Amino acid sequence: MEMMVREVGAFEAKNKLGTLLDWVENGEEVIITRHGKAIARLIPNRAAPEQGKAAAAAQRIRKRAIALRAGVFDWLEWKTYRDEGRP
């Protein structure tokens, strides 16, 4: 399902905030512009991921790494790879 996006000027947004909130509550996204330039975005509030689900996912990743004998992740080694070739 694709989210509908509306653009509204700042003056109109100020005068029609209740309408904008209704649109967002119904799943739409509203871009607020000033002089034709996007300055803000109103989006529906989505619930944050549950802490328990994130912890369970991390535990599954750890178990899989052990099963694959992936070893310890060496941050310094990977930072070196990341920084290679940088001025």
C-alpha cells in the first residue's frame, strides 16, 4: 500500500492544522513548504519496535553465528577495512 503525499504551504498549514492532522491520522503524509521549498514533514506515528522482539532477534542472530562458527567480530579490523583508501 503506497502512502498518499500532500504538499501544503506553511500559511495554509498554520490555518488548517486540524485538517492536516486528520489526513495524517488516516495514513497520509503531509509535506509543509515555505516559498516552494519543503521544510517539514508530518507522518503517521508508528509504534516503536517492541524491546522484547528486538532482544529475541539479537539472540537468534547470536545463536546462528555460533552455529556457523562465525567467531568474534573484530571492530578494529572492520574499521580498518572501512577507512582504507580514505585521505
